[in-house]
Amino acid sequence: MLLNVLIVGFIGLLAGAVVNVLADDLPHRRRVSVPHYPDRIPRPLTAWVTIVAFITGQQTSPSGAKLGWRYPLTELGTAALMMLTVLVTAEDPEVSNLQMIFYLIYMPIFVLITVIDLEHRLILFVVIIPSCAIAILDAILTPVSHRPDLSTALIGGLLGFGVFFVMYLGGILFSYVVAKARGYDLPEVAFGYGDVMLSTLCGIILGWQPMIIAIFLAVFLGAAGAVIYLVIRGITGNYNMFTPLPYGPYIVAGTLILLLFADNVRTFIWTVA
């Protein structure tokens, strides 16, 4: 068991390195290249994994461009999520080896979506569409009692799309009203279409019943995050009520909680109810 976790952790570090490359290139619509520094100078092979680059003092390019802390944190976060997945699901008899592989694939996908959304406020179709195909394949190949079959997964996708599309339209209306009141157009809408597509992916992964809970979790976490953000900005004197915030990380968080801890969440809900 411990050996399996360590092996998965090592694979997670490598997957995190790939996530870093994709997070650097995809938002700029550049062809994906080998790992490079912020000035686009390729990193030496021994610095492709950023944690190794930091340990060996190779985090700075010859021209002085330095890798930020996002790089090692992404690698460590991806490895931690994949190791957690193994620890949580390894003893579950209904999680087959194939199902475990799908779970592990989802982790770097979610990290990639989160990193890009935090840095660029973008959720890219080039990430979402292939991920939806993987989730549909998961539903076809691994339908068990606590995982969606194809029909349940598709209904979950429709549910996620429908609920967040309504929120997307509400965000457009809100931005329009605020823009009219303030006399100028806002640079961004309150809720992006990428969030709609992300929730569609999450609905396919979870199925419609867990997706209902995941939606409530995402809304709750998003509201809590917004309040904390505004309080911090208010304390620092940079308060702005209409600052757009990335919502994708909260959708991802709600989905991960239901993906890995669905039984615990249901038990908690029944206990509270």
C-alpha cells in the first residue's frame, strides 16, 4: 500500500510538471513546448521537474527570468491529490483498477483547470472537451453502484450545464445593470461561460445526484471565498465590490469532495437533517 502511494506520488510530480507546461502555453494559444523559463528559454532536462530545479538551483534562466512558486506548488498539489485518491479509494471494493486510473487522470486535469483559471480567468475548451470525452468513457467502462453509468452521467452533465447556464445569464444581466448604473461597461462578466462548461464536465464525472450536492457546495464555497476576499481587500484598502473572481476553483473543490468523499458527505447531510 505504502509503495503504491509513493509510486503514485512520483507519477503525480511528473504529471504536475506537465500541468505547468500546459498552464504556461495553452492560455496564450501557443504550441505546447518543452518546459521553459518565463522568458521562453528552454530549461535543461534536469530542471524539467520544477522541484528538482529549485533543489539544484536551476530555477533562474541565463537571462535572469525566475520560475515562480506556482511551479513547485502545482507539482506538489498534483502529487498530493493523486496520493490522496489512492489512500481514500484503495480499500473500496467497488473501485476497480480501471476506475482508479480514471480517478487519477482527473486530478491533474482539475489542477490544470484551477491554475489557468486563477492566473488568467480562463477555462479553455481545449481542456474541457477532451476531459468530457474521458469522463464519458469512464461512465461507459466503469458503471458501478456508486458511479454513474452513461445515462446518469449525461443527465449529470445536462444538470451542471443547465444550472450554471442560468447563473451565466444572471451574471450577464447583473453586469449590464451595474454597467448602466456606473455609466461604463465592465471589462468582465460576473460569471463566465467557461464555468458553465466546467460544471458540465463535473456533472458527467459525478452523475446527476452527487452533482446536486456539488453545486450547493460550489455555491457555498464561492460565497465564502468572495466574502473572505472582500474582507481582506477592505482591510488593505483595495476594496471593490464588483471585482470579478474566478469561480472554477470552487466548482472543482465541490466536485473533488463528492468524488472522493461522497459517502461521508451523504452521512453528514443525513445526520444534520
